[in-house]
Amino acid sequence: MTVLEANNALFEWFMNNHSFVMERDLKKVIPIFEDQEEVEVVLKMALLQLEEANLIKISEDKKYHILTKDFGSYQQNIEINSFVAGYISKEINDFCDLIKDHTDECDASNLCEKDIKNLCHIIDYYRDSASKQN
């Protein structure tokens, strides 16, 4: 397991939980693993990254890892160049054409959170379609 994989697993965990305790929650976050010691080390590294990003605080005894505030209130800022913005906009707008619903058309010069969320919905749509074919 990589630190990135552990970080993503913890990110998902904190979407629905306000705290993480290794002994209590390890198997809930990573249900299957071969080497528990290695997984714990990787999770500790990922937890330190989350602490450095000010997403969590770690108790003095290093047992409890607690969100600093409600998970839904965290914001991230990203920069997107004009080529990628145009690509995102085209994909969303092509999908709107495909389903004949232009409610969520995208403006390449003014991308917003809703557009990223719509990309996730489009991925879900195609993943579901692909899984039904298999």
C-alpha cells in the first residue's frame, strides 16, 4: 500500500467519521491486508500528511486523530489552465447533448465546483454502464 492509497482511504473515512483510532478503525478503513505493521506505518504517514494539511489534530498520546472541523467545510483551491478548462467544458456539454438536458452546461471561462461534481456524475454513469455490459 502506498501513502497515497492510505491518504485516499482516510479521506473517505473522514467523510463519514470525525475521528480515527488505529486499534479501533484499522480494519474498517483497510479491510484486507497482508502485513499489519506495514499498513499501520503507511497509515501513520498518511495521518501526518492530513495533520500537516490542518485537516486533523493528533492527540498527545498519538492515539486519537480528530477532524479539526466538519469535513464538508474544507475547501481546496486548484488552478486549471485554459486547455484543461476547455476539455472539461466540452466533455460536460457533450454529455448534456447526449442526454438532451442542458441544465448543467459548463462555461470554460468560469469553471466551478458544480462542474467537477458533474464530471464525477458522468464517470459514475459510464462506470455503471460498463459494469452492466460485463
